[in-house]
Amino acid sequence: MTSADLVASDTRHAGTADIVRAGVRAHLPDMRTCYEGLLVGQPTLAGTVVASFDIAPDGVVTQAAAKGVSRELETCVASAIKQIKFAIATDGAVHIKAYPIEFKP
């Protein structure tokens, strides 16, 4: 499983994309565990889930959603992202429009 390019609507802050990538990558094992559990009943399950989320100035995720592959995997990805505490110190919120995450066995 790898993460692809990040599309952010807030590029005012240098390094924000790198901080977001690091935060998501730190939680990829949680997403992978969920995905592997789904593979037991659906061995051909694969594809890309695209997450969108909002990060408050204190680094807390205030909203997260995901689309793609299956409803169960969407829920898992959104839940994992909601648990992330990003190391962001900004003067405003950050909205991530599209963060694709690829899942393959």
C-alpha cells in the first residue's frame, strides 16, 4: 500500500504537504490492518481510496471522509485519519481535497 500525491487547498504554509504526508503515513499500518481483515472475505479487493479531511490550526482533524473500493474500507480510512494529530502550527485551518491511498494485496 502506498500513498500518492497530496492535493491541498491551502498551500500558504511551507512544509504543510510534507507534514500531512508524514501524519497519514504514520497511520498506514492501522489502515492496512483493516484492509487485510477485509481481504479475508474479499480476496480480490484492491484499488484507491481518496480521503478528504480538514485539519484545525492545532493539528486536530475536524472532519474526514473517504471514497472508493468499498464502504467498509472508506469507513476504516476515514476513522484512521480522524485519529491523527498532525504536527501543524498554522494561523488557519488546512483543507485536504484529495489524498489517494492505494490498497493492493
